[in-house]
Amino acid sequence: MRKIAVYLLGFIIFALLFLFLYQFFLFTVTAAFHSEQAVDYIFQRGGNSHTLAYDLEKQGLITHPRFFILMAKLEDKSIHLKAGGYSFAPGTTAQEILNKIYRGDFAPRQVIFIEGWDLTEIRTVLAANPYLQHNTNLLTPQQLAEQLGITDANPEGWFFPNTYQFYWGDTEQAVLQMAYTKMQQHLAEEWANRDPNLWYQTPYQALIVASLVEKEAHLADERPIIAGVILRRLQKHMRLQIDPTVIYAMGENYHGKITRADLEIKSPYNTYLHYGLPPTPIAAPSLGSLHAALHPDNSDALYFVARGDGSHEFSATLREQDAAIKKYILNKREVNDTTSGQTHHS
């Protein structure tokens, strides 16, 4: 009877061991979680395989944290796990999760700056990104410029519209530095290849004009025409009368329309009142607008008005402009942000 009991006990132990090993094997090779989409995961600094395992369980990414800890120990991967942001595709196994975190196979993230965004919009999208360290959100524009090495007190317009990749834990400053460097490069290249005999004295003036073009032009082929109008008006010492500069001056007080009273707003950005360019860009210009500002058309147009379909009517004389205004914005008592607003030229 003793032998039978011993054999039975041995069989039970063997069966339990086999069951354990089988369950452990399944844990390592089958999908760790069920999802139709990739799952993002952040492994915080200072963690080890124990904290990782139970956090993965808490996030619903594995079911047996003790198996995970054992797997890490057997493979000598309990320490030197890389803190960072990861992405696990559907069907990812516990083994693959461990391998990724051990290697530091971080998932790239991205942030998109849209053409024509101003500094406030750019900083808002950065502040809302959960993967970035927010180390600039409390800085004034002047402090931000100093931190990035921008010589202008206001960094408006210096961040090139593009998609920028980064990794979890990168800073807002790092992303803005990439965007600033990209804008510097594009502006320098366009400036070096600019048309001869332009009005500009500095590349910064070209950046300002490019921002005006960006906010006014809805069609790519109209960018050089609008740039030409702006430069000819500057050369003739005419006020630019660009609506987007008024909108920029209004800031949070702008609610979709510009009234005639708004055109009298006291601001150096109000090109209805002040001659010359606004003191800074009013938005981040695209490469197309940079190119247009430095390669304007050479027609005789001095005015333009929006037709209402995204295109503009260009005129060489005030009489032609008045006729265009009557045609496209007759009886409109308010100037909205889709028109060029060239209704008060002197």
C-alpha cells in the first residue's frame, strides 16, 4: 500500500508539475490580451519585473503576474528594464512584452503642427499631449524664446508646420527645438534662392510676409499673387489692410467676425491703422508660403477681395477693387475672416 501511495503521490506531483509547465508555456506563447487595436503602455522609471508584472495585470495586459515574474527571472531580465512608452499590437504575447521592455523598443509618438497655426495653438496641442514632459507651458513667450535660443522676443512664426516624432518622456522644448530648427533651415534656403530686387532687408521680414500669405491664401496658386500684392503695397507705402492681422490683435476677443469697429483696434498688428509690416509673424507659414514670399508674382495687382469660394478677385486700381467689392460683398455691413478686407484702401 505504501508503494501505491508513493506512486500515486509521485503521479500527482508529476501531473501538477506538468500542468504548471503547460500553463506556463501557454502563458508565454499565446496572446497576452484581447484587443482589436494596439494598446499603449507606459512603464514608469524605477520599476522592476515585480512592479511591471502587477502593473501589466492591472492594465489588463497579462493574466498571471507570477508567471511573468518567473519568466523574467529564468531569462535574467528582472532588472535593467527600460522605462518608456510602448505599443503592443493585437496578439502580442507575454514573452514579447517582456522582450520589448527589456530591449527598450519604445513606440514613437508624434505631434502635428498645422500650417497657419499661431503660437497659442501650438502650445495648446503640446500641453494636451500626455506623452510629453510639459516644461514650457508656464513660460512667457519671451522666456520661451530665450530657452530655445530665438533672438526675437516673440517666437511667433518660428515653428515650422510639420509632423514631429518623439518618445515618451521627451520634453515640449525638444519638439519646439526641432520645429524651430526646421523653420530656420527652410527660411535660409528660400532666402538664399530669393528673387532679386525684393523689398526685404532681412529674412525675418520675409517670414512675416509668409505668415500673412499663409493666413490669406486658401489656394496654392494664389500665394505668389498675394505675396506680390503685399510687397507692392509696401513699396508704395500703402497700408496693408490685412484682416488676419486684426484677428491676431483681437486674440481671444475674436469670435468669427470682424466688425468695422474692430478695424480701429489700437494695436501695432492692426495693418488698417499702421503702415508697414506687423512687428512679428502672425502664424507659422508653410514652405509654400515661404517660397511665395520670396518669389512673388510681378503683376500690377494692388488689391484683392475674397469671392466666397476660397479664391480671390485681384485688382490693379481702386476703381476695379470697388467694383469687385460691390460684386462679392455688396450690402455686407460686417467684414468676416474669409474676406481679404481690402475695403478701405487709401
